[in-house]
Amino acid sequence: MNTLQKVLDRETLLSRLDALRVAGRTVALANGLFDLLHVGHLRYLEAAREEADVLVVAVNSDRSARELKGPDRPVVPELERAELLAGFACVDFVMVFDEGSVEALLHALKPDVHCKGTDYTAESVPEAATAKELGIRIAIVGDAKRHATRDLITRMRKK
């Protein structure tokens, strides 16, 4: 599949997931800003992919990224971040979302598993109550949080 064919709008993604579920496939959702990709992102997504048959990655829009991280972010535009993520072999589909949290996506996509990085615990996941209400399992995945985009940006600015 062509990389750009993996980047879908919400409605197309829902249709694709419906067909996959009919075929008995399970779905995991991972989300994040994914600005300036680093090895921690890859390890997180590879581990998330092990939790289900299909991995959907939800990428924060440029607007929501600025809201979460400040006016200097993101460094890389949303569609470029989405395309880069779609290029990972472990990623099946990518979508850009504009909301401040993924709660609406959990309601819409109803994944079997909601994957979060190791900077969270099952109890500290912001969407834990929504996941519990919808019967979505939470999985904490990836390696220890030793990589951060903000650290990369700080190092680049110092040079």
C-alpha cells in the first residue's frame, strides 16, 4: 500500500475499520503529536502494534499542537507528520485529529485497545474513564521515556 493511502479522513477510516472488524480483526489506537520523529516514537508504535491486528495512529493537528505545546509547535506540519508515520511498517492507518484529547475518537473509533506511552500509568491516562466506559483496554507500551521532542529542540537551539 502506498504511504499516502494509509492517511485517511475520519469517515473513510471508520468504514475501513468496520470492514476489518467484520473480518475479525482487532484495533489498537495510539495518539500523539509526533513532531520531530525519534526512536522513542518508533518503539512506542511498534509496541502498540503488538497489542492488536491493526494499528491506527491519531496525530494532533497543527492547531491542537499549538494549544498543547505553545506557539512554536509543531515544527513539522500535520500532513507531513502523518505521512512520515504512515511510512512505518507497524502503522496501518493514520488520521489527523483537531480535538484537544482523543476522547471523541475513542467514542467514534471504538478501538479494542488504547495505547499510551510509558510516561503514563493505566490510572493516569487522561482518557481512562472514557476507555473504561466503552470497554476499551488500556495498554502502556514502548520503552522508558528517555526521548522527547522538546529535548531535541532544546539541543538544536543551543547549537
